[in-house]
Amino acid sequence: MIIEGSELKTNAHALSGAELHNATIDNSVVFDNATIEDSEIDHSLIDCDARVKSAELDEALVGEPTQLISEERVADD
């Protein structure tokens, strides 16, 4: 398990092999080999091998091998 710049709050669990980078996890379970980056996860289940990046999730079920990646787009001048 890798936890960098992240916070596990109330009833939050990250199982072996999970990676959390700059994430806040509350009332949620992050399963084996899932990766969470730059995200806030609340009342959710993140399944094995799923990847979540730059997202705010509440009451979400993210199944294997889903990737949820939110990228901010910048308009060209």
C-alpha cells in the first residue's frame, strides 16, 4: 500500500496494493491495486485495479478495471 499526501478519514479502508496520492478518503473502501490520485472519495467502493484521477465521488461504485479521469481543459487564446 502506498499513501502519499493523503488522508484516510472515518471508516476509510485501503487494502493491500492500493495507491493513494493526494487523496481524501472518507466512509469508503479502496480495494487491492486500485489507484486514487488528486481526488476526494466519500461513501464509495473502488474495486480492484480501478483508477480514479482528479475526481470528487460520493456514493459511487467504481468497478474493475474502470478508469475515471477528469481533466481540466484550457481554451486556446
